[in-house]
Amino acid sequence: MTTFIHDVLNDLQNDNQNFSEITFVLPSKRAGLFLKHQLAEVVEKTIFAPEILSIEEFVEDLSRIQSTSNTELLFEFYSIYIQLTKKERADSFDSFSNWGQILLQDFNEIDRYLIPQEKIFNYLSDIQDLQHWSLEEHQTDFVKNYLAFWKKLYNYYNAFSKHLLSKKIGYQGLIYREAVNNLESYIQSNTNKKHVFLGFNALNTSEETIIQALLKNKLARVYWDVDCVFMDNKKHDAALFTRQHKNNWSFFKNNSFNWIAENYSKEKNISVFGVPKNIGQAKHIGSILESLQKNNGSLKSTAVVLGDENLLIPVLNSLPSSIDALNVTMGFPLKSIPLTSLFEVLFQSHKSNTSSFYFKDVIKIISHQFIRPLFFIDGVDYAALIIQTIDKNNLVYLNKERLSKMANLCHSTINLLFSNWENSISFALESIFKLILAIKANLDKEKSSNLLQLEYVFRFNELFTELSRLNEEHQHINDISTLFNVYKELLSTETLDFQGEPLQGLQIMGMLESRVLDFETVIIASVNEGILPAGKSNNSFIPFDVKLENNLPTFKEKDAVYTYHFYKLLQRAKNIYITYNTEADVLTGGEKSRFITQLELEGIHNINSKIITPQVPRIEKALNTVKKNSDLQQRLVEVAKRGFSPSSLTNYIRNPIDFYYQSVLKIREHNDVEETVAANTLGTVVHNTLEDFYKPFVGQFLTTDRVKKLKLDIENRVTYHFKNEYKEGDITKGKNLIIYEIAKRYVNNFLNLEIKALNAGNKIKIIAIEADNDIEIKIPEIDYPIRIKGKVDRVDECNGITRIIDYKTGKVDQNQVEIVNWEDLTTDYKKYSKSFQVLTYAYMMNQSLMIKLPIEAGIISFKNLKAGFLKFGKKDKPSSRSKNALITEETLICFETELKKLIMEICNPNIDFTEKEV
């Protein structure tokens, strides 16, 4: 396969041109590298290398002003804006940057296309006048200010462009306009200089003016790379611009148009793959490359062109390990490296200008891979100690002083990270630079193994140095939020360059970097609408019809640019693989690109289309089973000897695996910081408050006056227990305040229920509060003692009948403490766990001779207090309304049978712990 660049060089050599005297101008720097490489293959003797420039470099030389970064331009523009705007009406830099970026883009387009500036800005102002006209004599201040803004656009442009020219810097459009202004003098002073423009397609008015002037003065040649298939079809956008140049440029009326090639219609192998999601595409590209390497032995003249540059990292991770020569032209986005997340959370936590930091931010910062080593001193991981203290004390917000107390030896690091920046930009940047030095010092300890990490740190140091320079020079950043936004703007443009073989092996690049280049095998990824082509976007103050009138590019022209690049890749290639995402994006649509449909409808080539469905293995969901070996059996003996609690037994009924983890292995759920009071914390507070109230009345009858006095102390006791259980959590606002009030309401409502019962003539005597029970039961089939233990919330006597009461802060209904068949008691957790618990309490108290049968046992539900005391009952039939609410000897004998069966199952070495689907 001969490339376009090779054909151009051959043509020049056949014309006996001296390459050393030629200035080659190409669309991109990347193409220049390939040209230099292929020049060595064409020339047969040693020569001085010609000057090879990108179009941007050539125009910059012509204009004699330097391009500068977009962020720098924004700062310069804001300086002009505040000079021309009254102080009270001027936007902050943060607000300005939102619309200033768009205006800069419009300035750029207007200058690149050499539009008369005053005319178009006045036209835009007149449009706004028409749109906001009013019959009223007096316009509102808002409308006046709005129209005044449009009237000032030309003033902004004029002052800004003069300011930039005085500093010899500019945005691309201004550089192009100045280049055109300097064109005549350039031609006069370079009468013998030869220029070769090759591989261009869409040219702005400035570029057209420059190239045509050089052609007219016989100082240039121009080579186009377009196929006759596209040129002959007047509706084909791949040749939209080339047709315009051929028809409109006076030079081509008397001179040949080089070249219209005949490559596209040659035989090609084109495969189109629909693959779900980006990761799927990346994996499939890896499979294609593996197959190509296996069949061809190498990946010479093979390119992977990424329509969506976010695919870079997944593709790199999906490359076959056998690839030895690789070149990535795109650069690795700095925003994708691990250090970015550290500065992201640092800025987020300091944005609010407070000395208190949210615990999750603190944990993220001290756990970060670049920060954690700074907290490791003398073999102690102080970051872990801080996290443990936060969890233990339920700390939602922390300040620097509290953190220093937790890890005194890390005081300097804590100062760097958590000193309040107080909206001081200089202090914030100083802290960041010191932090970067601290990270570097730590990485330098093992320099050889941390080279990549040190490169990360170096690049961020460069970024913040630029940020500091911008701030010192312009003084427009007034708060941390603005600093963060400027940081993100700078970060978005920074990349880490890959080291590779620029001219050998597999090439991975973006669509624009493929300009002028030809490859035998091309893989194009993400060929979806909204990506290739990019589709409509309206990031401009210039309306669509005004753009049309002034020959400014619209989405139509931008789509044609993508069409050219897409077909240019296909033009000389022999093997073409196209992938697209079959999963349409919710926001952008993202269906299969029109380019694929166009290929299919052209009928020039046979298209092999295929939808790739990932081979996902079917994984049968197997329930977890733990065999009871001798070690586990020994542990079970120890658990039995210590004692089963009613809750652990109901836990087994619910899911044996949970019982195994919690009761046998003693694995507890990690106690995370409770930002909002958890249900179990609320329950503990209510239980403990009632324990405080009723403990002094054990052995005594309750009276209305005594209970009424308790109400006076509700707030005091509830507050005390919240502080005890919720530690340093805040209950003074938000949801926690509501839950705190709910706890007080629960206790108050319960005491009201008690008063109501006493007023109704009920005589209530408190027998025990939080009564400890610990009994031993004998099971003939088990040769070791079994203990059951637990606490009963309250035992009282009401009108001569003993009652066992269990408090529940959740909602419980009457049917949850009723059973029909005793066998169901240990099989259905949802229906019968409450009944099982209260019967276990009754059984234990009876065995320990603390009560005399018959008794009542049940639940008081704080979410269902209207129902009062929900008594356990045995029904003959599910539909029966009557039940036996008294627990007798017979009741407990029946329960004992089920209880022993359950314990025998737990202790049986032949019955494994098998997970239940909960």
C-alpha cells in the first residue's frame, strides 16, 4: 500500500524539486513525523531536512504573535471586562468564566473567517433589541442591562484584541487574522521560498486567503487527498469542502487539481460490529488485534482510531500481552490518574470555608494511596487509629485540633491537609505545594519503584505552579470555589505523554490525529451518533441564521469534517473494522452512526455486519453451605455452654448462615458512623429510659401520681441516653432532631398508656425490670449442657396475672404474636419470631422459678400503642377469632418440644449450616 504522503514526495521528486528548500505545511504535527520518516525512504542521498510545520505553527510564524492557553486568555479577557464594566455591575470571575468561554469561541470563529467585526456585533445587538422591544416607555433594569451587554460586545472585542496584540499573544482566530494582515509583506520577503500544503480539507477563510495568495505568487503547491467516488457524488459530504475549493478558487481554472484518486472503490474487507457498552468495544478490539497478530505475524500499518477518547484506558487494558511495539499519540489524561482524586476531595472539603470537615472526606483523604504512608510512623498506622476513633465516637464532623489529638505524631501532615484555607488563595496554594513536597519526600525513599508516581507528582506541581502564576499575575481568583474551577479547567487540558515507537507497530490515536495518515488495517471505535459525527451543539452567542449569512460553520459543516476524516481512513485501507455501542445512551441517544448506514446503502463494498453478544457464563446460584467438622462442632459446644439467646435462636430460624457468622464465628457488622440515628439506637434509648423510670418501682404498685412525675424527667433521661449511645453525634438539627423528639414522644405516650390503665382501675405491680435469665436445659440426645440466657424488658402483675412484656420500637401487629400449629414456630421467621421470643422468655422465667403459671406474655409496640399489650395466643384454626391468651404448663411443654428440636438441629453434626434465601 502506498500512502498519500509517499505519493506527494514521489511527485515532488519526479519534478526535480529540492526537498531541503521546501516548507511542508500539514494539518497536524503528527503527520509531519510520518512525512519525515517517509522522506528518508524516497530520497537517495543525504540532504538537509526540510522545514515541516503544522498549519498552526506556520500561521503563528506568519502572524509574529504567540498562541496562549485558553485559561490564560480567560484571565486576560476578564481584565478587559472589568475595565469596561462598572464595578457594581461586573460579574465575579467565576460567573464571567461561564459565558466568557463562549464569547472567546465566537471571537475565534469571527476572526478565523475574517468577518467584519463591528458589523456582526452590531447586527447581534440589533437582533436582541428586536427580540426584547417593549411598548412601554420604561424598560426594566434587567432588560436594560441585558441589551447594554449586547451593545458592548464590539467594545469588548476591540479592547481585548488590542490588549493581546500589545502583548504579542493571541487566540487562534486573532493569530490567523494577523497572519492575513502580514501576508503581503511575507510574500515580498520570501519570493524564492517554496511551500507545499498537503492533506487539507475544511479550510477557514484565513487559511484559504493565505494558500490562494501563495499559489497566485507561485510560492506554493497544494495536494488534496480525495477520492473520485466522493467528488463525483455532489451529495457526498466527504468531498463537500474539496468540491468548493475546486470550483471557487480562481487558481484551479488554469491549473490542475491534485489529486482526485481512485482508491476507495478498490476491494476492501469491511466488518461492522455492534457491541454493548464501551468496555465491550474495548474487549472486542483486543480480540480483533489478537486475531490480526496471529494471522499476519505483526501489526505493522495497523491503527486503532478512537471516536470517543474515553475508550483509551479500557482499550489499553484490553490489548493482547503479545504486542511489543505500540504508540499512543493521544496522551493519558491527567484527570484520570490517582492523584486527581486527592485534590478533588481536598478542594471539595475546603470550598465551604469551615474549620470542620465531614468524616467521609477526612477518611477519603487520609486513606488515599498518596497520603496514607504519611500517617505511618514507627510501625503505627495512625490513619487507621483516626478512622477507628471516628467510628467509635460517632464523629460526623471533625476539626484539625481533634484530629491532632487522635494522631499527635502526624501533626504536621494534619496541618497541611486540614488547616482552614479561609478563602485565602495564597495560603491554599502554599499548603498544596507543601503537601506535594511531603508526598515527593515519601516517594523518594524508594525512588526506583516509584518513578511513575513521582512523574504524577511532578506534573501536578507544574499545574499548580501555572495556577499560582495566573493568580499572582491577574489577581482575579477571590475564593476557593473559583480556584477549584480554574484548577479543573487547567486539568482538563493536561496529558501525560506515552513513551513508545512513534513509527512502528500498532498506532492508537484520536480521529483528528489520523489526518493525512494512511494505514492498511484500521479499527474505528465508537462509531455512534453524537460521537461520529458529534452532532448539533449550540455553544455560541451567534444564532444559526446569522452564521449562515456570514458563512460561518454550522453543525452541517462540522458533520462534513467528520465525514471526510471517516472516509479518509477507509480510502486506502484494505481491512476495516468498525465498532459501535449497541446500548443507546439515555441522554444523547447514541444509536448506530449514519456513516455505517451510508456505507451499507452505497453498495460499493460488501459490509459484514455482526452483533457481538458477550459470552456470559451462566452461574447457578448455589446456597452457601458450611460443613460441621470437628473444629466447628467444638465451637458449637462452647456456644451452647455460654448460652443461646432468644435473638440468636430466631437468627438461626431466619438464616442458619447468619447464626454461623454472628454466634459461632463472632463476626459482627462494622459499626459505621451514624449520620442519622439508626433504628437500633432509638430502641436502646427508649429501653434504657424506661429502665431508669421503672427500676425504682420493683416490688411496688404503680400509682397515677408516680407515673405523672416520671413525665417531668423524660427530656433529661432521653437526652442522657442519646449522648451515651449516639456519642458525639448531633441531635440538635435535621432528621436527628426529629428522631430525638420521636423518642421523647414514645416514652410520653407509653406513660400516658400506663396512666390510662391505672385510671381504669387496673392494679399494676412491677416484679422485675431488665430481668436477667440464665437456665440450663438437658437434652438426652446431646451429651453436654445447654444454656439459654436473655434479658426480659419488664415483668409485672396486672390485676393478679403475671405479665412478661417485651418492648418493640418498631411496629408489631396482634397476628404476629399468635400461632396455630406449634411446628410452624421454628420454620417461619417473619410470622412467628415474635411469638418464639416471648415464649422463650416465659420458658426461662418458669424454669428459674421466678414466676408462677398461668401467665401472659406479649409485646408493647411503640408504633402501635393504641393496640396496647399484644398478648401471645394459641388459636385452633387460622380463621378463629378466639384464642387462649394464658400461658400454662401445657403451653410451655409444647414450646419446649419445639425449642429442643431447634437446638438439636443446631448441634447435630450431620446437619450443615445451609443458607436460606431471605
